[in-house]
Amino acid sequence: MGNTISSRRRVINAVMLSLSGLCTLLVIGVLFFILGYLMFHGLKSLNLAFFTKLPKPAGETGGGMANAIVGSGKIILLATCIGVPIGFLAGVFLAEYSGKTFAFLIRYTVDLLNGVPSIVIGIFAYAMVVKPMKHFSALAGGVALGIMMIPIAVRTTEEFLRAVPNPLREGAMALGATKARTIFTIVIPAAISGLTSGMMLNLARVAGETAPLLFTALGNMFWSRGWSQPTATLPVMIYNYAISPDEDLHQQAWAAGFVLLTLVLVINVTARLVINRGPAAARR
């Protein structure tokens, strides 16, 4: 009887282990298939001109997406300056100051905001920024993506601060430090690797958003100076080029997709390295 049960457990264990390995391979295979597909189609158009030249007029071949690369950088920078400080300070408040009932209401609201479709955020930014300004702009795009960054920044900050051991707080306060001084000189530095990686993942999450930018930044075939003009971005350029009948523009879209996906992957890998090095550095 005992041998039968043991054999059955070994069979079940082998089956489940095989299924887990197969699913893992499928997940990794999908990622590498997408990367390979984008590389196959996009590398043909990746050259120096792609990163340094403006798009060519319709009907002409060549050109690049330098304005879209710079525009994406500007909008993501502005979104980070808007969303990260607000989300970070709200997360600090939830982790260190809030009571149970109020904290529950804030977390519930943040989770609802995190679940709002990006196109709805785009419509909101259009109504709040574009309509009063009477034109599309990089500022409106930054506001839309910044709103999307807030809920993730809040929850990331709260979770990593709560993971800091309480004896660190108690030791600092026992030495006479105020609660605020303890938080900003002891607790936050102890969680800095997790906070940094969380913000980087947040950045990667909004880098490929298209719908909010269609309602806010719109796009531009030329350089956009300042923050108050329509601005080209990689996701919107990919969308516009993909629906174009011009085959050369299709190749440019594949190249831009490959660049965008590579950027997101680099940010994700860097964030994981920061997380993994954090505890090791703390132990040393």
C-alpha cells in the first residue's frame, strides 16, 4: 500500500514538474518569438539615420524618427516628474502615518485608478489640459502618463517601506530622532533599491502607452520646441506608420517597435538587477 502511494506521488510530481517546465518554456518562447519577429522585420531599417533624421514626407523613402525618440523622452521625463513625487509621498503617508480605515480608502481609490483604461485617462487629460490650452502639447501628454504612474508609485512605495524591519525605526527613535527624520534618514535609505526598481518598472509600464498620447501630444513630423507644441512619440508614430499603405513606413514602424521593446526590456532587466543587489549589498 505504501509503495503504491509513493509511486503515485512520484508520478504526479513528475507530471506537474513537466507541465511547469513546459509552461515556462512557452512563456519564454513567446517573448523570444516576439523579439525575433521584431528583430527580423525591424533591423532592416535600423541605421544611423533612424536615430538622427526627421521623417520624410509621404511618398519619399528613408528618414528616421529622431523627433519621436526625443519627444518620447521629454514626455516620459515630465510624466516622471509629475507622477513619481506624488505617488512616492502618498506611499510614504500610507506606510508610516495613515490609520486603518483611511488607509483602506486610499488603497481602494488607488487600485481603482490603476484599473482605469489608459484611453479614459487620455480623454480626462484632453478635457483638463488640451481643451483649456486649445491645442495639443507635450505637457498634456506628460500629465496623462503622470496620472497613470501615480497608483503604481503609491503601492510600490508602500510595500517596500513596509518591508523595512521595525527595529530600525525603533532604534532611530530611541536615539531621539523624530518620526519624520527616522523615515527620511533610516527607512527610505533602507528601501532605496526596491523603491528605485519599482519606479523603473513604473516607467517601463507607461513607455509604450499610445491611447493617452493620441488625445494629448497627438504627434508632429518636425522638432517640437518647448512643452506647449504637439510632439511626436514612438508609440504614436508606430501606430500611424502601421496603418499607412506605404511599405517603407511599415519597415520604419517595425524598427521603432523593436527599439521601444528593447528599451522596455533594458529597463526591466536593470530594475531586477537593482532588486537583487539590494539585499546583498545590505548584508555586506
